[in-house]
Amino acid sequence: MKIILHIETATQICSAALSRGGKVIAEKHSDEKNAHSRVLTVFIDELLKENHLAPQDLDAIAVSKGPGSYTGLRIGVSTAKGLCYALGKPLIAVGTLQAMAWGMTRSVGKVAQNTLFCPMIDARRMEVYAALFDPSNRQVRDIRAEVIDENSFGEFLKEHVVFFAGDGAAKCKPLLSENPNARFMDNFLPSANYLAEIASGKFNRKEFEDVAYFEPFYLKDFIAGIPKVKGLK
């Protein structure tokens, strides 16, 4: 069965996982700020060694493609592309919000068919990256960078129970939680685990990226500034 390495670095969480036949067999993660460049390759090396695998045993590399932190995405994608170049393996890109929504559905369990899932990634201040997915992980609203207020998602909350999760949802909770159809999944974090099933389907359909030209999905242009602390944002 195919073995895929999965990389998630789009947010403050840095994680890597191995799957065999679409099922996760091992995973490592860190929520330490600004640690992606230091721990990612260590995680990959440890995962391979602990599972008695050599890099050449991998069938593909899957990476969370964004949106998210500019620096975090660059670290994950450059690592994935480097491995693909060196090993001659295909590159699979998985939308960060789609992977989060997949994880949300598995965490919640059985729900009504009109339920929606809204993963959110903090984009600073009251802005988030967000999209909406149904229980089958089909995207029903496009990905947007948007400023949240008390009227956000009102057209969906009228007719659907909507689950919100991610570091962007935490800061939006005070504005939306009074709506009876809004549900918040506290402490839900992105994970490389959530890429596995989606990446397996893409592998079977041979939906691979051009390693030479693939770039992360930033959604917004990067604006250089002088950060207070060296880090992801």
C-alpha cells in the first residue's frame, strides 16, 4: 500500500504524519511558536526511522498549501518540494481549510445533512481566512479573507447549524456565539493527520503538482514589515 508523508505548517501548528493506504500510522506535532524551520525536518526524520522506513520508501509527499502564515507555508512547501526533487516523488497539495474541515467532521461525528463546517485561520486583527464545507467535505462557499462582525455568516446561520473551529474562530466567538445555530469547537488545531484521506484520493486520481512551479496559496499578497518578534507572521 502507498505510503505518503504529510506536512502541515500553515499556522502556528507544525506537524508531520505518515499514512499507509490512506490511514495515518504515525504523527508528530508542535505548537511552539516560531519553531517550524527547526522541528519540521527533525519530525520527518524521526517518523521515518521510528517506522523503519527510508525516504525512498515514500510514494508521495503531501503538503498543506494554504491559506495561512506566509512564512509557515514557505517552510512547508519548500521542504516538500525539496524532498520531491531529491527522491523523484510526486507532490500533492491539499487546501488547508479543506483539511481542517475534514478533521472537524471526524471530530463532531454524525450530524444532520444541512450542517456546515467553517474552519477559520487567524489573519490578524478581526480578519480571518474562512470557507464553508458540508459534511461530505464539499466546499459550498469560496475561500475568503474577511473581517468578522456580528452579521457575518448570517445567511448561512439562518438555515444551517454551523460549526466554527481554528485559531480564527476563537477570536470571533464573542461576536457570533449568541446565534443559536453557531457551534464552536474549542481547542481544535490543524494537523497533518487531516491531509491523509484527501491526499490518498488525489494520489489515486494522479492529481499531482508541478514541483518546479508550484507555489503556496497565500490568498493575500505578502506585505513586508518590521516584526516585533522574529517568527511566522
